[in-house]
Amino acid sequence: MSAQKTIPTPFTIDIPQDRLDKIASRVADYEWHEMPQNGGWAYGANLDYMKDLCAYWLDGFSWRKAETGLNRFPQFKAPVTIDGQTLNLHYIYEKGSGSNPQPLIIIHGWPGSFYEFMEVIEPLAHPERFGGDAEDGFDVIVPSLPGYGFSDKPANPIGPMTAAKYMNGLMTDVLGYDSYLAQGGDWGAMTTCYLGKDHAPCEAIHLNMMGFSPPAPEGDMSDEEQQWRDGQRLTFEMEGAYFRLQMTKPQSLSYAMMDSPVGVAAWLVEKFNTWSHTPEDNIDNAYSKDQLLTNIMIYLVTRTFNTASWMYRGLMEEGGAGLPKGNRIEVPVGVANFPHDPLITWPKREWAERAYNVQHWTDMELGGHFAALEQPNLYIADVRQFFSGLRSED
């Protein structure tokens, strides 16, 4: 670890009461409408569930309790300058146990937030508190992406390539690390892939969602691979309307969403239902209402729905999600393949290895897109197994 170049400022979440009151008032005043009788979740966020969620929001949920939970780890803000634009990045920084904890940055995506990782920070930083070995501890850094949560909003859309530059700046210029590890899902997976591909201080990456899609094989694709690609395209046709909208006209969407807490809740909750393992088609079997509302409220109290959705437009302006032909992520890659994530499914390992130097692969039995929130124990075990295995090889 080298000397810090930038001094961070301690940060505590403390939302003014009038902002909370305004959100509650908008929820209470929402005028409900209709849903097809056979709607379920197939047409979008289920109306009956949304009514139950909003009733609990008003009468059972406590932001102040959630806020106390969010503040239980040390938080900071620090400026990082990339391409002439300085953004103050928000992050949790929990120093790990042991004599030489490895620095590990864990990066969220959309429609999540840094909150996804609240239950995995302490076990990764202090394994001895959970029956493990203190020498396996990590320095755990959990940032809010630019435009998300308590990080600054960029002046214009940025994509995961630029987000990776900010994350690398946080790890090197602010925290002073000469080398580090990275983990991510959703936009965090794409950002982590760029860290592994373009930023030498990042020595290894772990993914719970595919970032770069592997290039087509030389010659003809097998029937099995063509079937996988056709399945990906069909899923995107069925589930990708939000992606196209946020990639092309996010500003138009923002006028409705920035005015409606219930609208934001429905837009986000539908994804948590669709992209997770929800036994009996009941989202309550995957997440508590407190978990969902805490994540929703982070978007609302920071007024970041708009700038968070800009990441999709930023991806397009950066050139898309394809890995340039002839490129490959050469740092060691670990994969946790959670089965109930229909958005972007991993291909067979040998196909993924065309894009990634896969050193570790786990096919999970449970869990979906929001792995750290939905299955924290499986997530922790796999992250630790991969990175600690690399350390033992040094």
C-alpha cells in the first residue's frame, strides 16, 4: 500500500425529516388504478403486492432504523477526477482482520445500491467472528457508483468503462493501494470487468453476473451454443424494454419517476421479483419489505433515480457491451453462477473462457441476480474461496 494522495471526509447518512415527510405524503396520496385480472407479475409490478408494500411503507417501515443500520460501518466521501470531471464518491471502508488483509472493492449495479452488501461486509472483513480465520480477512470497500446513492451525480451519462476509472481512482489515489481485488454483479460486473481488463492494479476479479459476452467461436457455432445465444436474445426481447428505454431516452422516463415514490418502487421491485428466486411466485419468500424499501429509499432520499438510469445511455455512448475481438480478461477470474437470474445467463465454462481467464467456477443451487442480498452465505463462501485460493498460491 502506498501513501494516500487524497484525504477522504467521514460521512454519516442523516436525511432531513422534511424530505422523509414529503416522500410519505406522496405515497399516502397515490391514486391506485387497475391491473388485468390474470395479471400476477407478468404485466409488471403486481398491484396487490404494491398496495401491501405501500401500506407497510407508511405504517411499518422505519427509515431511521434503516439509516442506523446503514451507518454501522465507517463511511467516507472523497473526490476522484477522471477526464477533467471531479466527483465525490461515497463508500464504506471496513478494515479487515489479520496481518495482511487483501483490499477488495465490491461494486453494485441497477436497481441495487451499496445496501446490497451490508450483510457480507463484516464476515468478509472479520471471518474470525464467524468461525473462520482472521488471516482470511479483507479490507472491504463498498462504493456507490457515480450518479447513485450518496456519490456525486455526473454532468452527463457515463458508462461502466468510465465508472471503472473512478473505482480505480478510489482504490489507488484515495485509498493508496498498489494492488487490489474486485467483485461485482450487474453494472458492478461490467465495471469489474473493465477493472480487470484495463487497470493493472486490479489483480483478480470475481463475478456473479457475466459482464462481457464471449465472442463467437472461430467457424460455425454448435447447435448448443446457438441455442444459448437464441435464448439470450429471446430473454432480452421479453425483459429488455426497461433497458432500451433507459439506454435511449432516460430523461423522458425521469419526469414521471422523479415525481412518484410509488412509481420508483414499482419500477425497482418488479426487477427484484423477476430476477430472483421467488418460491410460489411470492417476492416475500426472497426479500423482506424492509430490505426492498431500504434500497428504494436510497434512490428517493438522494433523488438519484434519474442519474442512476443514465448508466444505460452511457454504455451505448461508450460503444456497448461487446468485448473487442482479440481481447480477453487475462487476470484470474472467479465465477459464481447463480441459477435464478434470467437476465443474463452464463454460457458453458469453455465458452466463457474465450473472454475470461476463468480460474474458479461455481454453479450455485440457489439465488439470483442480487446474490449478496438474497444468498449472503453462498456469496461470502465463494468470494472467500476464490480470492483466498489465489493468496495461497502466492
